[in-house]
Amino acid sequence: MISQFFVLSLRGDNIVFRDYRGDVPKGSAEIFFRKVKFWKEDEEEEAPPVFNLDGVNYFHVKVAGLLFVATTRVNMSPSLVLELLQRIARVIKDYLGVLNEDSLRKNFVLVYELLDEVIDFGYVQTTSTEVLKSYIFNEPIVVDAARLPPLGPASMFMQGTKRMPGTAVTKSVVANEPGGRKREEIFVDIIEKISVTFSSSGYILTSEIDGTIQMKSYLTGNPEIRLALNEDLSIGRDGRSIYDYSSSSGGGMVILDDCNFHESVHLDSFDIDRTLTLVPPDGEFPVMNYRMTQEFKPPFRINALIEEAGPFRAEVILKIRADFSSNITANTILVQLPVPTYTNRVSFELEPGAVGNTTDFREANKRIEWGLKKIVGGSEHTLRAKLTFSQEPHANIMKEAGPVSMTFTIPMYNASRLQVRYLQIAKKSKTYNPYRWVRYVTQANSYVARI
């Protein structure tokens, strides 16, 4: 039972506010933002997604630079409310096409109409985009996609020699193209978030992939779709490595620990030929979620070294090697290294000819940050940092620094090697040939190297 729902910008501006039950103070949005902005409990830098303040439970998620918040006085399941907030954000994005502060402000009437149908007197009714179409009558005011910031290489959908920018999916599920034309296209994203921990000597200690196959359909009439995955896909661990090249194709089996499917997916032929059959609902939805903890080749290798360079001084050397094909480019890379707490100054030295690199010393958090705009596969990059201390370093300086953490995005690359063999759409006529767009994206969830 939800008491209030509101959406805040990262500046604290109240964009959307709906009070369903009247049992929580009206100033809860301001109370929440002050608490989150100046959070200093339990030595954490950021507020947890769920906390209690003065008898009110606050739940929040951050989506597209916006804070989606729910409040209640009753004891509710945190996972249920957090999932509800994510689904509300997804429904709003389906209807507006673009989810940001500008689109919310321009479509506030439509957003409030959606909220009144999704939640009634604090009780959830539905979060299905398709069901809501019967009750929503306002048309969205579409925000010009050209005004959005460029998304970089990760925003490119590819099909043979054809390319379409990622803004192609920033369309509302209820708005037509100019001239009243119906769009006939379908988008599939294979998104993988990888977690890897390296030892100080470079060996892999833990590795895991959390993946999802996302689909967004703009097909009229909801035709049946067949989505074929790797023929040698195996579900369930049996102790083998994915580098056990036992398949007939020679590419190695893809072994998933477990997976689950959207309710619209039919698995009649999945065990036979690894084909999923479904009639896609309106909006964006996950066709399949999967997890893999078998060995896989990590896209980056990180080497870090810290050693004393005289009294009150030390030198750090960070090396990154991209272990993927040279025709693939990673972008938005950020490397972070905590340094000893008594560090008061850091000077940086980049390799000759380095372009698109940024370096910074976060003195408040005692952390080095190294940003790279892009990394081409097969390349290696090095950063040297000279640390100046306010006191003599302790006996083992390596125990006071690290671990190194890294975030990145690699378009058109997936570590698990899960592939879409084909995407077949039931034909209405001989001339019916909608566009099909498939994209692979790998992101870092937790990429850590010990020193």
C-alpha cells in the first residue's frame, strides 16, 4: 500500500507528486531529498534504496537522472516497491518515448493519467503498457530526439550495412510517425553486466555475468515472433568451462547457470532447437534473464603497482589492456583507485599521444580517477601518478591502497557469446518485411582488481 509517489530531479525539483492516502506529511519530498543529499550514516557515501525516517518508509530508485520515490507508513516488501518503481519508470518511458525531466514536464497530464491508472488509493492495479492503452486517452508530446545528448557508439543498432541511431527506440508506443504512418520495426538488445575480481597477480578470483534480452516492438497487429539462440546453448552447471570446445561448430558451448522468461514466451520448441516463440506486448520488456558463473574471457586486464619513491612519496602505475577484437571500441571508461588517507597531493603523467583522457584526485574521498573516452580492442594504456603524503607511509603501503575498480560500456560485444541466430516474424503478406535491429552491449557491474 503506497502513500505517496513522486519524481525528483537531481537538483531536488519536484516534477511529479501524487498523494494517494494523505497519511504522510506533504513536505516528504523535501525531507527525503535533504536526507539523501546529506547522507552520512553508517560511513556510506550514498543513501540506501530503502530507509525509515520519523516513521515513514522511503523507497527510491535512480532512473535516467531522475529519482523515483515511494513512501508508506506500513511494513511493505522492499523488493516489491522497488520493482514497482522500476516498472512505473518503464511504463512512462513507453508512453513518452523519452524519459527525462523535459519530457515529464511537457507531458505531466499524461503522466498523472498513467499514475491514476497504475495505482488506486495506494494499491497497484496494473503496470502493463498493453492493458493501460484501453484507459489512457491523452496523446504524448514527443520530445525532439535531436535535442538529446549524443549516445556514442553504444547507440548504434546494426543490421548488415544498415545503421540506425539508438534514438530510434525513443518513440512512444501510442504516437504515430509524421503523416500517420505506422512504424514496422522491432528492436532487440542483449545487455550483459559482468562482475570480475582479479587477484594482485592478475588471476581471476570470481566472475559472473548477469544478462537480459530486451525487446521493444513497433509491429502492428502483434504478429508471432520466433527468436533463435545458440543451438549448443546449455542450461545448468555441470562443472565444464565454456572453453570446452565440444560443439560441432567449434565455437564452444554457451552454458548458463539459470534463466527465466517473460510470461508471453512459449517454450514448446526451446529444448529442441533453442527457439523462443512469443507475441510481443506493447512497450519494452525482458524476453529472457540469465546468469552465468562459468569461466569467460574478461574484456580488460588491469595491472596496478604502488611503491615508495622516497620519504613522504610514492608512485602508482596503472595499466589497462583491452583483450577484444580491434574492430570493437569500448567507451565511457572510468578507473578508480583509493589511495592512503594521508595523501594530500597527486600529480599525473599520461603516455605520449594520449587523447581523450581525464585525471583527477578526489581529495575528500582520497581517490584517484582516470577517465578514458574510448579504448580500441588490442590496445594498452598506462597512467603514472605520483603521490605526496602528509606523514611517513606505514610499513606496507599496498594494504592501504586499492582495490582498483573500473566501469565501461562495450557496444556490439558480449562476453557470454550468447547470440541471436535469427529473428523471424510471421508474415501477413508477401510484401511484409519489417526492420529488425539487434544490438549487443556489455557493461561493468563490478570490475575490481586487488593490488
